[in-house]
Amino acid sequence: MLEIILNILTLGYRKNNSYYKLISEFRIKLPRPQNQAKRLSDKEIEESPFIPDSFKHISVYDLSTLKPSLSEQELDMFLNAVQEFDFSCVLFKKYYKRHRANILRLKPSINQKSVDWVVLQKVLQEDDIHPLKPNKVFIHHLKFEWKLPSTIYTKLLQRKRYVHH
């Protein structure tokens, strides 16, 4: 019985890892930081006569600094690979399907600079809130998704914050 469970977990880990590899290999092809759309500073937002005051707490990007380095074919191949990824035997299937849906809602075009490029780069970026590595996804589920460990974790965080204040 234990052997069957370990086989299922191993297969699930491999599938999760293959999704992570798909994303990370495409992330390498995206524009380097110097070619990405530049995020405007708070000072630049305040000085600009075209940006309203309501945008003070929103990230504003200058799309004229964006220089996509991909071909249309590479982008289409990636989007097709993400769309047709087989989620059978994947651990945390819902989590990865939500991530896939978030990627597929964007339609960046190589020929024109659009906000979709900036959002696509943010969606594919690895961070603590939305991890993609299989180990980090498991820890994320322990901390935030599963009821018992997440309530313990949040109570510990609250206690820690209370002690520091």
C-alpha cells in the first residue's frame, strides 16, 4: 500500500515538475530586464500630466521601453503547450489549472507592444504568493490552502506579529 502511494506521489511530482520546466524554459526566452517595460516610479507618476491621481497606488509601466525578443511561432508554441498540458496525475491540479487559465487569458502580440506582455511576465514570475516549483507549491498549500495547517500557521504569524509590536 505504501509503495502505491509513493508511486503516485512520485508520478505527481514529475508531472508538476514538467509543468514548472515548461514555464521556466519559456521564461528564459522573455526579454531581459533591460528590455522589459519600465515601471514608473511614484515621482514620475506624480510629475506626468497624463496620469491621473487615482493611479498613485497602481503599477504604471512605460510600454515604449518594451522590446520583445520572441518570434510569433515561439509564443504560439508555448501557449499551445500550456493549453494542451496533460493534468492527469498532477498534484494540486486546481492550483495549476488556475495558473494555466491566467496565462491563456493573455494574448500578447509580437508586432505590437501591449500590456499583455507585462502581465505575462508577472504571471510567469516566481514569487512567494504564487509559486510554481513543486516543493514550494506543496508548502504554499500547507500554509494557506489546507484548513488545519493553515489555521495553525496564520495563528503563529499573528502571535509573532503581536510579540514584535
